[in-house]
Amino acid sequence: MAKYAEVIVDIAHEKLDHPFSYRIPEELADNVRCGCVVEVPFGGGGRRIRGYVVGLTDRTAVPPEKMKSILKLITDDETVEARLLLLAAWMSRNYGSTMIQALKTVVPVRSRVGAIVKRTVTLAEPENAGRVLAEYERRRCGAMARVMRVLLGGEEASEASPGISGMDQIRLQKEAAVPASVVRRMAEEGVLHIDTSSELRRVVREAKTCPKDTLTDEQQYVADEIRAEWGEGGQGRPVLLNGVTGSGKTLVYMELIADTLAAGKQAIVLIPEIALTWQTTLRFVARFGERVSFLHSRLSDGERYDQMKAARRGDISVMVGPRSALFTPFSNLGLIIIDEEHEESYHSETMPRYHARETAVKRAELEHAHVLMGSATPSMTASHRVETGEYLGLRLESRFGDASLPEAEIVDMRKELEAGNRSIISECLRTEMEKSLARGEQIMLFLNRRGYSGAVTCRSCGHVMKCPHCDVTLTRHRNGMLVCHYCGYEQRDVDRCPECGSRFIGGLTVGTEQVEEIVAGMFPKARILRMDLDTTRGKEGHGKILRDFAEGKADILIGTQMIVKGHDFPNVTLVGVLLADLSLTEADYRSSEHTYQLVAQAVGRAGRGTKPGHAVIQTYRPDHFSIRAAAAQDYDAFYREEKLFRKIMEYPPEGNMCAVLGSSKNERLLTEGMRYIRKYLDRIDSHGQLRTIGPAPQSVGKVRDTYRQVIYIRNMDNERLIMAKDRIEAYVAANRGFSDIRIQFDFNT
């Protein structure tokens, strides 16, 4: 039984965000555990404060006579804080991070931003106010007299004026043209009262409610099936809703949120990124009014602090936001919804490198809540869990409002090249754009930029240079080599295609600005909007562009991934997918999955209103199964093909994989350190149960003068990978040579 507890007392303060050792009293020995909230004495004066238990031990470097004891165990295990602590402990173990890193992710750090303080000024003795005004005028105290006149109703105020009940201090100072010091002095003299109250910053400016939409028979069936799964007698499993683009998944979400609120509980709605916040929030606000709030990275510290405070106080019941919204401190959480479940932005790239999907399921388990995921292009992982029965899978096969799925046409850009057209716009797409503009309809042009950096592909035949061992794309490096970022395989760069001999081989480098210039040259009268990092830097950048396009202030919207994710523009009848196959050149075993998702989502933006939609998919690899399945919006065909590949290679979700990520400013030190980790893995895996490859450079081998390498470990049993992670963590902690090397872990990504 542990004798000592490691306690963190304040994660917000850098000098205190590490553990302090405390003795565990005998009477608490059976109940103190990792994740508990305790009360401890702190500092020279023995101030009683709360702390988080992050570790238990039988040994401590602190002399026993100098140690203080835990005073009290906060026993209410049902507090949201306690449940979030348990979630942090789970994340620390499963994603490989320190407890303090997990705590800072899960528990909202106490903000140093103060609340907005509202001060209301009233007359202390209204019945004597007229005489006070006369006295100020007699003494020629002009500023104080002006304050009295404003509070008594204006310039015509006299002894008989009744006065007003109260006024905001800022408004009073403005109308009386006086500084705050005058008002404070009058309060000190007992003439005025100043009442203060805190006010939360609101991020939802409008809350006009509207009647709920009537569900279609198909939507009603899905909602009822979910209720049955989560009701008495159901298994309570997470639900994956696979609905074609435009099928009205959001209406199902809102129906179940309404159930949750009616039961007195709260809901979290996760959306993949800021670009979706504008439209999504408006829909939820229209249904649920001021009970909704939202988070995103461009809120100020004060706005973010106030949203969390409002959630903790129960002032709001629905939080909409990206993955960080998952940790909203709702005390009675009933439902977590993950919209566009397949999106990679749900995976954190900082420690702990958690995935919102698995973490949401764990939080729901701890809080006795439910999880609903939705996507037109579900991740392989989620679909695999439906197949194994871990999740319940449901479908929406029809578009909402009797809209039809768009017709999709695949254009072979190799033939365009043969015909002498070297433009990024095919003749087919140009013709369709002319027709749409003539009809007064809108167009979206999606530029697929995934995979463009360093991949080597042939524009004549579509051949891509791949690793013979890992079946992932080789990446071009400046030293004239093509490198596999999984196993480290290398070969000399090529200047001719090994398949067809063409010299049109290399990387494609085209950006949204170039596309805008080309399109503007073709259609000089068209109004064009561009949505990329350059045009969305401001706080309201995404929202303004999307609002302008929705209001018909532009004919053509050009952008990368952010324009094809969840947006609903009824007048968009044509979508052009440029460089559809570029994401197939990613140095990633999931490149086919990413390609299917991007292209299918892009195609799904067309024809969402009453007008039929059309999509033109431009590609150098028209026969690739992911592109053909995306054009047909046939998820099952894609899933069957991709599953076979994953099974053969034992890639997730058919197997499990842990990436050991190393980074350092010192390349030689990093190389040596990663080799030692590999040797250590080989030593502890004497029976050959782990499949280990690497070390090799990461897909981006150097960022901001920091070198990066990776080792991949695979096994069918994820627990074995967690055990290997634990051993590596202990090995790194015990060896000083790793002090200048940062080691992180990434599971099944």
C-alpha cells in the first residue's frame, strides 16, 4: 500500500505545475488513489488548498520529517472535476504523456483574465438629491453637479425631480462628461451607491429561435433506433450514423439533443474546425436559443474563459466546438456528438496525442452519457468497430428535401495533356462552368493539396514512386534521394517515369492564388472568392467569406479542404475537383482513405437545394478505386477494397500501431538516441511479438531547425503496444542521454 501521494496544487502556475509529495494518513490509505481531489496544507503558513493526486509511491526523496500530510479527501466522486481527472489519467496511460500534460488538456486552466465587471450607480438618498444638486451648484462643483443632473433626469432637473432608479457607470460618465474619479469621490461621500456585478462575454450574438424541422420517415426511423439502443433494454453503444452528403444528419443530432435537454442534461457537439463554426452554430442557435454557446481557437482568452464558466454554472446546455470542446465542464453531461467523425483535426498533434473519438467514448463511459458520430465518409476505424459490434451502425440513404445526389464525371488529365491542354482546368470543367454561370448558379472549385510536398508522380501515366516494403509513397529529398518515411528505404531520384518513360514526372505545385488567376482570366465577369490561410487570418475571416458566398455575393468559391467540409449552399450546382489524386501521393498508408473522403465530400457540396448538381473530378489516375468509389458515392465499395489492403499489411484498424516520435535540435544525438530505442525494443521483445520498423525520418524531417525521426511498432494487441510504450518511457527517463531529445507516442494514426 502506497505511503505517499504526488499532488499537483495549481496547473495554471508554471512554478506549481509539478507534483509535491504528501504523506497519506492511515485513515485515508484505502481511499486515496490517482485522480482524487484532496485538500492539503501548502506553503509556510499551511494554507489549505485543493490538489490533484497524480501518483502514488512507497518512496520519496523528501525527508519524512519535512513532509506534510493530506488533510482531507474530497469524497464527492460525482463532481465534474473528479471525472475529468479520471479521464486525464486514462489519456496519460493510453496516449503516452505525463499526468500534468493530460491535466492541462482536460481541466480548464484557471484563466488570469478577469470577468467583465458591470457597475450600476444609484442615488444614496433620492429624497435629498435635489438639495445636494443645489449645494454642488452653490459651491461651483460643476462635475458633481452634472452627475446629479444626469441621475435626476437631465438639464431641467430640480429639487422636485424624482431621479432614475440606476445607470451604468460608463454611460453616466459619458453623459456627464466626467472621469471615474468624480463618481468614486461622490460614492465615498455617501451621495451615490455603486453596485458591481460580473457579466459573461457572450459569443453568440443572436438567439432567435425557430420551430423545429419535421423529420423525414428515414430520419425518424434512425432517431427511434438510437433511442432504443440507449434506452432501457438497449446496449447503450456509441452510434455511427453514415449518411450521404445532404441527408440531414444535423436534424437527427438536434432531435437527440432536444431529448437530452428535456431530461435535464447537457450536450457537447464536436465539429472538425473553425470553418464550420459559423453555419453549424447558427443552426443550433435557431433551434435552442441562448442555451447554446461555442468555442474555437480565435476566441479571446476572456471569451473562452467565460464560456467554460457559463458551462460550469449551468447557464448554457449545449457547447459547439472543435476537439477542445470535449472537455467542457458540464456537470450533467448526457450526449456527445462528433460531426464529420472522419476528420483528422480530431487527432491532437501535441502531448497527449489523443483522438477525440476514443476520448469521447471514454468520457461518456465515465459520465454515463452517450456518443453519436456522423459522417458521409466514416473513418475506417469507426466502420471497423461497427463491423465488430462495438458500435451500432445506422444509415441515411436519401438526401433531405428530395434533393438528388449529384452526377459525377471523371476527367482523365493524361488525355488533356495529350490534347495539348496543360491548364489545371480541363475543357470539360470549363464548359460546365460557362453553363452554370449563364444560369446564375454558383460554383465551388476544390484544390486537393494533400500529398503535394515531395511526392513523385508521372503526369503522363499516373505512376507514383512507392516503397517496395511498405506500399506507401516515397518522398523526394534535397540530397537526390527518394525516402520511405516508414522503414527508411532509399533509392536514387528519377527524372523519367520507370513505367512509361515520360519526362513529365515530379511534384505538382499549384496554389489557390494561381487557380484564382487562371479562373479570372477565363471568366473576367465572374465574382470570385478565395478561401485559404491568407484570406482567413482575421478572427471572423472564415465566417465573412462563407456568409458572403451564402448571400450570393460571389459566383465562384475557390479553396482547399476547408471549403468541402459540411457547408450547405443551395445554389451551388457545380463542383470542380482539381488534382483529385494528389492525396494518393501522401507518404501515408491512409492515402486512399483520405482521397476517398476528400473527393466524396467535395462532390457532395453540389446540388443540395432544388437544382440538380454536377461534379467534375480531374485526375491522372481515373481507375483508382478510391476515386471511382467517391464519384459514385459508394462507401461500401471503397471500404471493402481498403479493408483488404489494411488486412494484408496489418495496418490499423486491422492491426494496431504505435509511432515513437523523436525530435531534437541535434541531428547526431537524435539519430543515436532513436537507434538505442530500437535496440532496446529488440532486446525486450525477445520472442519477436512486436513488428518494429525504423528509425526513419518523419514525413517532414525538419521543422524550425528541429530534426524528427520515427519508429513504428505493430501488434494485433493494443495492450502490448501500451506496455512497450511504458517500457520506453521508463528507459528514456533513466538515461540522461535523452535529456535533449523529445520522445512522444502516437497510437493508430
